[in-house]
Amino acid sequence: MTQAMTQDRLRVLFCDHLNLARGKFLPTSKIGDGATRVCQSTFGVTYDKDLIPAPGSKVLENLPDIEIRYRGEDIRADWLPNTRVVVGDLWEEGSPFGACGRHALNKAIKDWQDLGFEPMVGLELEAFAFQQNADGTLVPYDTPKAYVYSTGPFADPRGFTQAIWERATVRGFNIDSMTSEFDTPQFEFTLTYDKALKAVDDNFLFRQLARETALEFGIVLTFMPKPILEKGGSGLHVNFSFKDKDGNNAVGEPDRLSAVAEGAISGLMHHHRSMAALAAPTVNSYQRLKPSSLSGYWRNWGGDHRGVTTRISAERGPKARLEHRMGDGASNPYTLVATTLQAARLGYINKYPLPPRETADCMTAHDAVDGVPDTLSEALDELEADNTLMDAVGRLLCENHIFIKRDEIEKVGKLDSDDARRDFYIHYV
């Protein structure tokens, strides 16, 4: 805390229902307060800045305040000058705010801890880079010499990813890898595995750092799932495992999974269609989630197989893990991980039956008999009908999400071009 007091200001952030980093700058004199206030009706704001009476927003109930609460030990160096940054969660009249994704994640963590397991998480972020033409229109970043797994100037002639690496490393982010993806100009950023809350906090802040750094180079870095329709999509894959009470990895081996791993996979299979509304939360998400797209479309699981939605890593021992491939960067990462952990937990405690592994290649053939819903609208209907998952994740969070997204579907449906639909999201996602 002493170190924080030497800085000129504190940037207090929270992740909202749209996965936007909202917050305030506070002066040194207020850093020790541990809280600041914002309008609760932020949770009724849409991408196009309409204010609508979504559940929990209190738009029609005088637009009161809620608190962002943060801990002094979580304050860290920001990438802006003379600034430190902290992630908080939201409290309403002294109780956790029910639409706050960070609270939902904390609940999911505690629910697993009560079963004797500590969730460990690693997230893989994928993003496309755009630049502006002289007339202000957005076009893909010009990287004609890039190729999958390319590094250096061929992949990034302006060097914005180098700046991201340097800033992130200096500020304590543990980068596991950074590379270009199959399509251009697409990049992947992976942070090191950690306890679930720390992993998601780091992901949330790193994403903001990356977008703000890229902007200094004239790059709009977008994590939206399908910004270029004729190219591949961008996902946000959730890798997870569990430590037991002795500190051992409880997943088991790829060819001999533990009961907790089998239960987790069965839960992800059982709630596959209803999870989509929270894991893939935009109209654009369903342009990414298609058969034969390696995107987490199919209700299936398997070994080291990128065609399945729940993939078992080939790594063993401490590094053994499961990978859920449905989610994308439009999702609130706290909500995404909470949803993944809760669906997995429901499978474990309810002993859902585990279907057979996928045996086909998922490109030319598949064993899976169904996938995610075809549209966001259908996914919202599936979520609304899945009371078990809604109660586990948080009913107010889900109800707020459903209301906001149904409004979004109507607005995007009125847009008359692919560029207009892209630009509805691109500056925010």
C-alpha cells in the first residue's frame, strides 16, 4: 500500500455485463478508501449507449449507486504514466451485486473449494488487428508476409505486439506465449496458468493493456469472434484443472481420467447449448460457431483433438488439464469462467452420464449429434430454460444478460451491411 501511495492516481476498474472495463481515476488521497461509487444503471447500458430497464439496473428505480470495492494488496502498476490500477467487484447496499461477473466467479471457486478442489485456469486470447484508411474506414492490418506461428516484423511490421510484451512483462503479467495465428492479421496471447481469480483478473487487465497499447500504433485490436467473415474466428479458450487437498492435480491422465474430470466433462456436455448464451454472447459469435470450424460448436469431447469442444490436453501430471473451446472474447471473462466451472461442477455432483469420446475428425465427419444453437436468440432461449445452470451461475446476472442481449439482437438485425454489423462491436469488443 505504501508503494501505491507514491503514485499520482489509482485507476479502479470493474468488468461490466458487456465486457467493458469501466471505472474511475482516484487521487492519492482516496486510494486508501478501498471503494468508490458508480451508477448501478450502468448495467442497463447497451453498446450503442441506450439506457434500458434490464433486471438489476434499477433504471426505473431512481438510478442509484453501487460500490466498487477493491483490496490494497491487489493494486499494481498501470501502463499509463504515474498511475496504478486495481480490479474491484460490485456491492449493492452491503451485499454482493448479483449481476457482477467477478462475484459469480468467486462463487464458482468457493463451490469447488467446498468439494475439496482448487480451480486452476489458463486463458488463450485471440484477436484481429485493424487499421484506418485515410478516409477513416477500418481495414485489416497490412501484414502480407505473415503466416501461422510467424514472429517478428513479418507478422507485425509496426511492432505493436513487441510493445505489448514489454509493457506487460514490466508490470508483472506472466506471458506464456505470443504468436500470429492461422489467419492474418490475427494474433494469440496466452498468459500463464494460475488460480482462477488471479488468472481472470490478469486476463481482464492484459486485454485492456493490449488494446490501449495497440491504439498508440494506430491499430484497433479486436477480440470480437468473427470480424472478417471470410476468415477464421477468434476464441477465448478456457483451460482448467483442479488441485486436491494435497496439492495434486486432480484431472488424472489423458487415457485414465479421474472421477472429477469425467464429471466435469459430463457437465459441459449436458449444459452445452445453454452455456452458449454466456460463453458466446453476441450476434457475431454465431458466425464463428459453425460445424467444421474447430470452434467449440459440437457437443462433444475427446483427447488431443482440436475438433472437439472439450479437449483433454496430452500433457500429464501437474500440467494435465481440460480445455473448453466454445467461448469468445466478447464474453465477460469472469462470467465465462464461472459458467464453465459451474457446468463442470454440476456434472460432477449430479453424476450426469458421460457420452463416448468423439472418434471422427470433425472436419469431414463427426459422432456428435448436435451443436450450439444456430443464433444468439436461440441460445438465450436455451439458457432461460436451464434453471439449474442459471441458479448456479447467478440468476440476476443471467436475467440481466438475456434482457440486454435481446435488445442487441433487434438492433443488429436492422443493420444493412456486414461492415455496419462489424462496426457495431469492433471498438468495444
